Amino acid sequence: MASPLLVVFAAGVVQGLSGFGFALVSAPLLSALMEPRLAMPIVITHGSLITLLPLPGVWRWIDVGMVIPLAASGLIGIPIGAYLLRVVEGNTLRVLEGLLVILFSILLLLGVKGLGGSSGWMIIPVGFLSGLLGGSTTMSGPPVILFLTHRGVEKRVFRASLIAYFTLLGMAAIPTYILNGLINIQTMRWITLLIPSMALGAVVGAKLSRRVAEEAFRRFTLLLVMASAFLSLLTGLGLP
């Protein structure tokens, strides 16, 4: 019981510190502790709730012209991803999840800035891939974060637009999960049980953000995420 509580707390701290990363931390670790079909609804619901908290304070910086096409194409990918979550074997999803997070973390640690290109049409495939990955593994962040980083979006706009995008995607994913039978009485019990731990982590992370050097924390977070991803990968491969 303590392990999921600690995982969600740690993910909340990372989210509070950096403005993103809840799913990157919690999804691989929770998937190693329980079936992905149980873990993913917990992550997507908590991820949606935790992005709602800072939304009122950042709405003025949201790039609506960028968020709308990203979200529209992402919404197309979500139900396809949710279907894959329902039918694909759990260990296969663990391996996919682990590989995705490891790749994303390595790219950021190496300072890679781009994903495909900066032209406007790339928003559509990036959003679709994000929605597909979000629906199946809750890992909707990597394509969008790399894409926005490549475009050189100003920091406040970057953070506000990500918060708006993830809020829209998460709110759309929840009814999709319900329709696919992925959110039920069992998952609701876990979601309710873990909410206080998630909220406490977010508050702690927000307070720590004023004291931690940005670059040092960025690298620490990525190394932590990579460790959780390796655990997910090893679990999926059936290794001790």
C-alpha cells in the first residue's frame, strides 16, 4: 500500500517543481507495481487534476492558436490509444512505456531540441502521436515538449500552453477510459485513496521550486525518470 502512495507523492513533487512530469514519473513505477490497465487510469485522472491547480494563474499566457490544433489532433489519437491499452498485453505496454521514457530522457539530457521540424503542419502529427501515446501509456508529453522546445516558445507561454494542453487531453481521456471499461469501482477506489498523496507532493514541489537550481533539478529529475523507466522495462521483460 505504501509504495503507490510514495510513487504518487514523488510524481506530485516533480510536477510541482517543473510544471510537468507527473505521468513520466508515476506511470512506469505504478505499472511495475500493478497492472497497466489499473495504473494508467490512476495516472491519467491524477494528471488531469494536478494540471488544473495552476491553470487559473497561467491562462493569460496560453497560446490558443497552438494549443487548439494540438489538442484537436490529440483527441483523435486518445481513443485509439485507449483501445490498445484495453487489448494489448500488460508486459508489452510496460516495455513500450519504459523505452519511450528512456528515449525521451536521453534526448533531453543530451540537449536535443527538435522533433521533425518547426513548420506549422507538424502540429497535427505531433498532436496525434501525443494523444495515441497518452491514451495507451499516459505518456502524451514527450512529442509535444520536444516540439515546443524546438520552436523556441517563450518560457511562460511554454508552461501555460502545456498545462492547457494536458488539461484538455486529460479531461477527454477520462470519459474515453470509462467507455472502454478502464475506469471502474476498483480504479476509483485507488484514485480516491491516492489523491491526498498527490496533492501533498504538488504543494511540496511548488515550495521547493524556489530553492532548487533549475539545471541541477532538471538533470536529477531526468535521471530519476530514467531509473523508473528501466524498472518498467525490466518488469515488462520479466527480469528480476
